[in-house]
Amino acid sequence: MKLSAVLFAMTVATAAVAADSSYNLDLGASMQGGSLNVEPNVTGPAGKELNYEMNVRREGQGKSSNSSQGGSVKLDESGHARLASNAVNVSPNDRYEVTVRLLDGGRVVAEKSQQYP
């Protein structure tokens, strides 16, 4: 097996260990009317208190910008919570990357990232 394949396998294994399978994170991202709307939701253990970080990065034609926010959230009795929302105006030919991280005591328990379009 080549060294690059071994390193890739180790990276995937490390990423899997970092996430806690008891949490499910949905970015809730959609393009609507010239905006990228991000409305993340999380499910996990009922009553659990977590911190979160959300970053929306925009890149295009020699410019870039970041929009970051974070806070804390408590999952309700059914184990569900909605995080803060974010909306970014979409420009033609620009690319956007949305990343949301959930943290429990400083440890990442879930992370999801997606590029648009």
C-alpha cells in the first residue's frame, strides 16, 4: 500500500473518531431568491447543552469574506435544537462554503461542511 493511501486512511479514521455518533447535524442550507440561507438543526441526547460555531466563507473574482457566529444551545426533551440562522447574498460565479461544528466541553462532537453551488 502506498504511503499516500495509508495517510488518507489514517485521516479518515481520525475524522470518524472526532465525531460522536449520538449527534446528527443538518446544515439546513438552501439557495432562495438570491440568498444562501443556513438554518442548522441538531439532534442528540435530550437536555444536552452544547456550544456551536458556524462559518460561511465566500470566494470569487479576487475577493473573499467570512461570516462567523457561535453560541450555546440546549437540546429539548426530544433531543432537538435549532441553531442561529445566517443568510448571505449570492453573487454569480461566487462559491460558498458552510461549516458548522458542535462542541461538548471544547471537544468537537459533530461537524459538517458543504460547498455551494
